[in-house]
Amino acid sequence: MISYISTRNKNESVPAHAAVIRGLSRDGGLYTPETITAKINPDDLLNCSYQETAAKIIGAMLDDYTEEEILSCVKGAYDEKFDTDLIVPLTKISDGWLMDLWHGPTSAFKDIALTILPRLLTAAYKKENRSDIISILTATSGDTGKAALSGFADVPNTAITVFYPEIGVSAVQKRQMQTSEGNNVEVIAVRGNFDDCQRMVKEAVSSDEVNEALHNVTISSANSINIGRLVPQIVYYYNAYITLVSEGAVKCGDPVNFVVPTGNFGDILAGYMAKCLGLPVGKLICASNTNNVLTDFLKTGTYSLDRTFHTTMSPSMDILISSNLERLLFMLSGNDDKAVSKMMQDLKDKGSYTVSPSLHEKILETFCGYWSSEEDCAKTIHDLWQNEKILIDPHTSVALHAMRAYREETGDQTPAVVLSTASPYKFCRDVLKCISGNAPEDDFDAMDQLFEETGVKVPENLRTLREKKIRFSRVIDIDEGMHVIAERMRELGNA
């Protein structure tokens, strides 16, 4: 059975279901598999549906759940909530494939994990015969928030609070969160950026003020710091690969490169875990926008926050502190919790850390990084539409540009899959401006115009968003965070 241990204290060890409940270790570390010994041959999955593939992979990683529990979670998650039976279809483009991850209920890739996480959490909760409230604290740079709110709405014995930057999410993303339904949900804007929101959520675990307010309430998270959020993302790497094999695009066992638009490093880390399980992953190409802290890290081995924060048209990547990178450092350093703890403390105290040359070399065996300017992003959206009549969002565009930059620099023509992480209609003003040169100020007018211009179907959840009533409009300062969270914990405990 896999033990999940803290990246900052490997003696802090729990089974899978407990890691899902807790989200974050009490020492601030991230629960990570002590070892990944299971092997899953993609050849054995060739005739499997997405649901069957998911059950095998999630069951192998979260191995203290019963087979019946995993099957129930998978069937409840991947059903008619998705607008295609394939769940994650591939779209062929001239020089690769797009892995379309946005066919779920909120039109973003976060749906893949956040439709199943509440079910995994509920099953874990039953294992321990608990009666307390699990309070999900979640920071979002745009897409996680709505997907988590949708997934946890009215789930028994849970409550969810989402924090998002007041400025820096698209108008459609903001409206999705503000109109969220459910009696157990709360949405709060923060006068700051995503890193400020994420810091608040992580600090709440060790805050004296918050802990004193916890009566019959346990804090957890729906961010990718929660292993229950990360593991389901492994599935679509396998699914894409077996689709390519089934279509004759690659032979089973041949490598495939994956290109991932990356902010918090969770999505690309799932690709690395897929490789650990036995998927023939070639390179994992980490794509960044002008907030290119990860590109610089991969090139130099130094992670530095001494840089300007940019607000871009790909807001889910407007992040400077990529939390899941901590898990990769831990895994590739041979579970060296002391070294990881020091690096994380240096990042907090000094704003930077540098990995050893040997660790940097191990990282570069699988990972490389490229970044895109706003001009590159816009041109890629424009050209793909003009040349192939395929409409993509800015995050996908950043990744597609990175794939092409990688190929130009290396000459590596290994088949490549670009993770397409959101519907273009979540960023309709920017996408419309990219393809036509201008866009109206109102996002919903832009949505209508983008449809008229392209004929590409608007996802139902976005098409009807304009008519929904705004429920949440609270805005707080960063330094109010712990008090607001403590207040919320008392409210839940008293209820």
C-alpha cells in the first residue's frame, strides 16, 4: 500500500484517503507518494473507456480505497455532466494534437479532477466514520474556483470557500464564481494576486487564530496541493496516449511529448507521475506566459521571485509561486525532506533558492521550459484560426507556441500533444480581438460576436451565464485573510 508522506517531514506518513481529507500536511508540506511502484502498461488499456482507464489508474494510486469505492467515484464523476462521451477528445492539428480538457460542467480542465474529488473525499470521510464538517479552502487564478464550487455544491458535510484575485481573472471566470449555486459555498475576492490567495489558504492550516476557531470543522483544500486533485489528472495522459495508439498515430511503447500550459505545476506534475507509472512520456514541455519563473528555473536551476508580476490574457498562469514544484523536487531528490524544507524556507525568507547541479540534471532529463509573449500568444490564436479554423484559448495558445519553439530549437519531431485547458469562450474578448483585431467592452457581447464570427458552439454553461444572479461580491484585503477564514470556521462550527 502506498504511503503518502510530507515533502517537509517524511516521517509524517498517512494512507491515501487521509491525505485526501487533510489536503496539506500540518507542517506545510505536500503529501506525496513515498514511492510509485505500480506499473500500468498502456497496451493493457487499449480497449478501455475513459471511465475504465480512470478506475485502474486512480485505484492504483489511491490504493486504500476499495475497488467498489473507486468505481462509484468514477461513474459519478464522468457522466452526462460532460458534453462528450469521450470525456477528453483529441483534436488533430497540422503539427500535433490538442487534448481537449474543457468539455466538463465549467468548461475548464479543472473539471476532470474536481468532479471526482468531492466523491473521493466523501468516501474517505465514510471510512473514518466522521461527523465533522470538512471546510474546503481554495485559491484560484480563474478556473479552479468555479470547478471546485460546482463539484462541492451541496455535498453533505462539506463547505467550500474560494478566494480569487479581484483583478486578474477574466470577466467570464469572475461571473461564473459570483453566480455559483449551493448552500455550502462562499466566494471572496482578494485585493491581491493569486499568490496572495494561495498563501492565505496554506497559512490557514498553521494559523493560531484559525485553529482556535475550529470546532467540529476540519480544513482541507481543492487546489492541486491536495493529492486527490492531482491523481485524477494522470488519467488523461494515459487516455491521450492510448487514443493515439488506437488511431495508429504512434506504436505502443513509442514516446510522446506533452506540452502543458503551467502555473501551479500540478497539471504537468501529473504527467510526470504518469511517466513513473509506465507511460512512454518523452519530454514534458512546461509552457509559461510572461510570468516565466518556471522557464527561468528550468534553464538555470534557480527559482527566483525577483521579477515583475504580469497580468496577462492567460490569467490561470499568472502565478509566481508554483506550489507543486515542491513535490517534484522531493521525488527527484530521493525524498530529501530536509533539502526541500530548506529550499521552501529560502524562498519564503530570501525570495529564491537554487537546486544542486545533480538535481537540476535529473529535472532536465524529462522537463524543459519555454515562454510566450502576449504578441506570440495572440498571433498563435490568430494563425491557427485563419489556417485551420480551430479556435483556442490563450492558455492553449501559450502551450502551442512553446511546442513549436521547442521543435525549432531541438529538431525533436516526436509526436506531441498540447493540453488545451479551457474553452476559448472563457476568454472571449481576448480571443475575438486576436482573430478580428477588435472586441466590444462587454464580455457577453464579445461572446455573441465570437460565435457569429466563427460558428464555434458556445458551451451551455457559458451561454446562459449572463442571466444568472450574482450572489457573491465581497472583497477583502490580504491582511484580513486569517480573520475572515477564522470567522468562516466559527460560522460552520456553530451551524
